[in-house]
Amino acid sequence: MGTEGYSPRLLEKAVRQASKAASFKDASGDLKALAEVSISATHLQRLSRRVGQEWEQVRDQETQAFREDKLVCAYAAAPRAAAVMLDGGRLQTRAEESGRGVQDAKWRETKVACCLSLSSSEEADDPQPEPPSKFLDPPRVARLAAEVKRRSRPALGRTAAAPAKKRPKKKRRGPASKKRVRTVVASMADSESFGWQMAAEVKRRGLERARHKACVCDGQAYNWTLFEMHLLPWGFVGVLDFVHLLAYLYDAAQAWKKDRGQAWKEYVRWLRWAWSGQIKPLLAKLRQAAAALGEPAADAADNDPRQVVKDALRYVQNNRTRMDYPRYRRLGLPTSSAPVESTIKQINRRMKGSEKFWLDGGAEAMLQLRAAYLSEDDRASAYWSRPRPYARAAGSNRLRLAA
């Protein structure tokens, strides 16, 4: 029995379920039904925080070792290709030591990195010179653009699209690269600290030794600051997530052309230019659209057509060096950050909610648990196999057989 009063195996099951269930209360019910033990939601919260903080210390030790050039790579062989994808989620926090109830509630950003080893093949010619059919289907594009842009600004005059019709499946060529192993880094730390955590994970896995490697992100400035500081020196290629670009182009075409048919034709033309890496004509057309609509007012709404087109123009200008998509496809590199967005959804399922309010220490600890269990290198099992530091019991008489 450990200092918490549980066998190591039961403690592992309890913490794992607390990190996966929608809430500590749900996890408590799961354990009662499945393991026939009763552990209160409050005690599960304490146990999870303790173990998460232990794993946080392991992460910080590895990060410090990396900064001192002492971190040892855990893999002898280098992967054929690799990718790092960065994005952010959200959660609510509350003030510490402020008594019962929620005080000083605020939304905070979580930072997430997916570090991927890939099996890919380099090809002489572009393996997919034509855009996927889903990028050329009006209802699907409208839904996709709305989903991507929902977090940043209201959709421009869109109504809910009808459900997509089922289409017969067609044989299609598989992607040039396929994910092999994903590991996850997640934290509420500031951008600088998170950058070192991400770089330490890249070094620990030996991803910097891959022949071809990419950093795939949306256009947020801090993503590319981390890329330039940590990944560019290792030879990573910066790739702008194509789906985010698509959303900007679709919104801009809808804003410029009042006629829906003309707007769609303009979008398709811009999309094809972007897909084939023709940035000069794309920029020229966006400048033409911006000039035709005029400069937005200082207090223009996000969905003002002038502001929408200006935002799209700025987005392409700022990221034009990261839009050579034919080259990326020839090298077998991904052009979508979907893996990290999917990971954030899985983290948010546990962390984000209108009635979930975390203390900073509890949120960071839970992020370490989620990151470990979402990683595909058996990291959680490795953490549990380490000798745990001695600590006072988190409670007594908490374990009893379920009635």
C-alpha cells in the first residue's frame, strides 16, 4: 500500500479514470460501478493533482536537462519524417484561497503540441496536383469554413447548411505521409516556457534527426515565434495549415462578391492558386478586392466585408513563405494541423466547460495526465513504473467496498 492508502494498481486506475471521465464526480461513479470501490470526487481530485504534479516535475527535469544540453534521446533510430503541430485550447480558472464558490473566474489559454513521427515517401512529382473534392463542394466548404473561423469571428452572413448528402465512395490515393507515433505536450505556461517544453520533447524523441520535418500551424504569431526559435535551427520547414487558409479565402470571396455564384467562382480560383503554390496571383486578387471595397473603419466589426478581405490579405502576406504546398506534398510532409486540433478536442472534453473552474495548479496537473494518456509511446506506464516520491497520505479511510 502506498502513502495514499491504495495499492499502486488501484491508484493507477483511479487517476487514469479521473483524467478521462467528464468530471471527478463521473470518475467516482465509474470506479464504484466497475472496480467496486468508493473514492469520493474530492479525494480523486486531490489524488490526480498530486500525481499530475509529480509528472509535471518529470517534464520540468527533462526540459532543464535539454536546456543544459544533457537530455538523452530515447530512440536509437531516427524517424523517416516528422512533424510538430502547435495550437491552443481554453479552460476556465478561479482564484486560489478565496473561500467557497467561484471567485475571479476567467478564461485561460492552454498550449498544446503534437510531436509526430511519420512514415512518408519523397516523390519527384506532386502526388496530388488537384485539390480534394471536399474543398470544391459548396455545402462542405461552408461548414468547414464556419467551423474553422467560429472561434475568431462571426461567420459572414451564413446560415446553417443542409446535411451533406451521402456520396458513393471512390478509390483514392492514400496520403503521402502516415502518422506512426504521437506524443503530446500540454501546459498553461507562458509561450517561452512552453517552447522549451516542446523542444525538449522533440529532442527526447529524436525528431530533429528526421530527413524531412515540418512544423504545421495556423497563422498565430506566437506559433511561428516558437518555430523560428526552436525548430528552424534544426531544419524544420514551416507549413501554414491549409484548412485555415481555405477559411480565410472563402470568407473573403463571400465578402467581395455579392452574387453567390460569382463568389464561389472566385473562391475556387483562389483555392486552386493556393493549392498549387501560386502566391503572386492570389495576393494580386486579394489586393484588388481590398481596393474595391475600401479601407475598413477603425471600429469596423469583424464581419464587415472590408475587414474580412483585409484580414485575408494580411493572412496571406504574413504567411506567404509557408505556402509552398506542392513542395511539401512531394516531400511527404503534412499540410493540415488536424492531429493537434483533434488532440485539443480530447483535452477540452475533460478540461473545458461552462461549469468547470480550475485552480491553476490543478489545471496544470490534469494537463500532464491528459498529455501522458494521449501520447502513444506508453508514457503513462513508464511514469507509473518510476519510484514515486514519499508524501503524506492525501486522506484516510477513503477506500471502502461499494455497497
